[in-house]
Amino acid sequence: MSEFLEHIEPKRIVLMLAAIVLLIFAAEVMYLLWPQFKDFREINESHNLLKRAVSSSDGLEQQLTKTEAAVQSLSH
């Protein structure tokens, strides 16, 4: 190993160190940040679903009011 380090060019050492740093960074992202990102996406999707449900329930209330008015007009 020491022979290898003595005969290797400094550029290659820098490239190997950069590759190791990049590999460590990628591992951190995969194991630490990716699960949090997936959880955030799931929470965001459920939030959007709830927002759509609220807006559609507003439309349902309007339809219910119209139907009640129609029923009352028929009963008179």
C-alpha cells in the first residue's frame, strides 16, 4: 500500500478523495434525507386530498340548499 501511495500521482489522490467524499455524501442523502422527503410527500398528498374534500363539500352544501329549496317549493 505504501508503494502504491509513493508512486501515485497527486491528481489521482485528489480524485480518489473526491470520489470518497461524494460516496459518503450520497450515502447520507439516501439513508438520512430520502426517508424524510418521502414522508413529506405523503403528508403533502394527504393535505391536498383534504383541501379537495373541503372544496367539494362546499359544493355539496350548495347542492343540498338548492335541493331543499326545490323540495319546499314542491310542497307548497
